[in-house]
Amino acid sequence: MSKHHSHEISDHPEVQWALDLLKPDPNYQPSVFTKYAAEVVCVGMGLLIPTAMNMYTQRPLRAGIQKHIAFVIGGYAVSQIIKKFVDDFQAERDTKLRDYIIRHPELFPEPERVKFSEVLEDWIPTR
């Protein structure tokens, strides 16, 4: 890829502060729930659907164990598809945001740093 078509972050120092806001926090550790929520929900639904079907048809809950196994495997596959879709969506969104910031630096002036002493009003106790 030529340098002309590539947008390196260092090529845009005027909006570097805004681009830095889009970088992920290197210290962020996702929770166990965040990591495995899609798998838990989809595999849980894979167990629940054939069980509910058995309840509806008044069969023993674990009857047709092959359906349970197939639905659990299908649920896991669906969870992976969902995770891929979400990751692709977030990557595309971040790419569009970066591109917009780089193309319109006039809309992203660097905010000036303000001290708390300049923001807070003097406190006068009322007695």
C-alpha cells in the first residue's frame, strides 16, 4: 500500500488527541460475563428449545437427546457468528470514525486544559 493511500496516525498531529481517544485501553480486562455472554445465552437456548418442545408435546424432558446435542452445537455456532458480526461492526465503526476525524480536523480542535480552580466557584457557607 502506498504512503498516499495510507492514513498513519502520526501523519495527523492536529487531531492526534482525538484519535488517541479511539484507542483501546491497554489495561482493560473484559469480565468473564463480557467474554462468554454470547456462548452462555446461545448454548442455553440450545438446551432450552428442545426441552420446551418436549414439554409442549408432553414427552420426557430429556427425550431425543440427539436434538439437545444438535441444538447446543448449533447454539455455539450461532454465538460465534454473532461475535464475529459484532467485532466486524465495531471495527468498521472505528475505521469510519478515524477517517472522519482525519478528513475534518477543523471540527476537532484540541480542548484547552482547565484546572478545577478555574471551574469551581468560591464557596461561601450559608449560616
